[in-house]
Amino acid sequence: MLGIALIGTSCSSTTPRIFSKKTPHEKYADKLDDQDLDKTQQGRQWLAAAKAALEAPQLVQLPYKQVGYFQTDKPRAMGLKFTAKRGERLLFSLNKNTAANFVIYADLFKQNGSDEEHLLSSDTNTATFTLDIDEAGTYVLRLQPELARTGEYSLSIAVGPTVGFPVSSPKAKPGSFWGASRDGGKRSHEGIDIFAPKGSPAIASADGVITAVKQGGIGGKVVWMKPEGKDYHLYYAHLDKQLVKVGQTVKKGDVVGTVGNTGNARHTASHLHFGVYTASGPVDPYPFINKEVQNAPAVPEKSLANYLRLTKSQKVNNQVITDNAMLVPLAVTDKGYISESPEGTIFLTPFTAVQSTSQQVSGPVQATAIHADNDTERKTRRANRG
């Protein structure tokens, strides 16, 4: 199995940029232009599909998995929209079959109002990649093969933590979570409590530096540390012992103190109050340390070779897709097919709302190759175009 990995870029891969490195998707679009294929029907469809995938992506929920097939009847792109919480690490796995010359471009965007900020784009070397979510919000992953290329692929997105669990005891267990009521409702919990036997090691969740070691107030004995390369601080409170000094460099897993019940926890079971603080205040720390990786649900084996017949009408974005419509299956998820209607609307169809037909999806795809040409050939073509 071959796959793709993401590399950092910026801005939309459908928008020309100056003084910045172009994404593989943009470079391929330039080749279409160089060879005048952007003026053909298929070339225009390819460019339009890239834009449509961002404008009307499919809403999915993480963790997520789909098995897809880019059909041969016309150029398409697939946009998947999802929300992610700050502190989560998204683990992507995108594999394609070994068909020759089947390249998928993957581009990840963050939605900012009506605009998309390009975050990452793809090459064709590896099958997995990760993204640490530094800002909660809505993201769109766009998948698109080269023009006139077709093949099957599988995509899965798992969710894990960006830092390590801060207590090493096997008996450690999260208890009171973010937002829980405190002092009779006068305030809310700005962290998470991890209950463990007194004296259990409280450990550095990441490589970083100790920025404060204090005692007093509701936190009792506390330690603050700043993870390397991050813009937030980690807060350890109610410690029994503090075993680090201000300015000390620590590695992930180093002991910074021991679990206790100092401060306003003196009448409770021993626990670590763990917090994450940003420049704008505290944020929910649980996504940062939730060690239970959420894997994508299994996807049933379904054929994507033949048309589907809609047996129950569906309403999609105020548009009614009537029963008996012939749908092009594009992907299978645990909830149904992602299909395309005769009008070009891509939507999720429940398994119970369709029947497979014996009519195979096919179309007049002309495999016009995008070949690697030299600078002289490109200049000649541009000169001929005036």
C-alpha cells in the first residue's frame, strides 16, 4: 500500500500565491495550464471539483474512516469537514491501491468564516501523518487525484492526545473534569483532577522548562512548566512534594513532584489538579492528555463499482433528491455511502435508502497524460499562445 503525508504550507491550493512555496496541488494545476488542459472540458471540471470540495464538503465526525473510489466517468474531488478540539492530535492514514500512476493530492484547511486557511499539503511518500490541533475549530480535508487517474483508497482519522498523561501510577484515574461546579456554583473547575495514591509520581507531560515552583493558596504546592515550542503552560497543583527548580529543563516523563492533597484539597483524597493555561486563560486539559486513542469505526465491505438506485427520497441542503435517482457511489463509511446525485450533489446516503444495481459506472475518461516537460517546451507553448 502506498500513501501520502502532509507537509506544511499556507493559503488555499486553488489560489495563486507570490513569494511562497506552491503546494503539489498548485504545481499540478500549473501543468494543466502549461499544456492547455485547463481549457479542455476535463481540465475545467478538475479545477471546478477542487473548488467545490471546499465550498460544499461532507460533514463527518471524528474518529472517522472511509473507503473510497474515484470513478472514471468525470473528474472529482472529495471534501471532508470536521471539528477538532485544542490539544487533540489527529492521526491520519491514507492508503491507495498499487495501481500505476494513481496519485492523490491531500490538502488540509482550517475554516475561518467564509475563508479557508491552507495548513498542510501532500506528497506521495508515506501512508500516515499527524496534526496537533493548536486552535479549536472546523477543518476541511480535500482529496483529489490527478486528471484521468482512477483508483481505490482508504482514509482513517484517529484522535489522540498531544502530551503525555501527567501521573505515572497505574492506579491513576481522572475524576472531576473541566467545568464542574465549585464553591456552591460560585466558580467552575478550570482543570481536571487525577486521583492516585499519595506520593505517586507527577511527571512532565512534554519536554520543556520549569517556569514556577510555588506554595500557598488553593493550589497548595504547585509547579508550572512550559512545553518546548508551545504557547501554553502546564499547571500541577495539590502536590505533596515539589522536586524541580525554576529554570530547570525537563524531559517528557521526568518527575516534577508527587501527588498529594495540599491547598484546598486537604480534606479530599490525594489527587493531582492538572491545568493548561494559554495567554487568554485556561482551556480544557482533557483533550491534551486523554490517553485513550479514539480509533475510527469499522467500515462494511461494499462494492463501489455499480450505480446505486435511491429507494427513499433525500433532502440535502433544501434540495430534494427523488427516489429512483441513479447515484454514483464515491465512498463507504460506517453510516452509509457518500454518493453523487445526477445533478452533481454529493451527500451521505444511508445503506437502507439505496439498492445496488448491475449497471457499472463508466465514462469517457480520456487519459491525457501530464508529462514532465522541460523549460524550453513550456516557453514555446506559452509563446504560441501569445
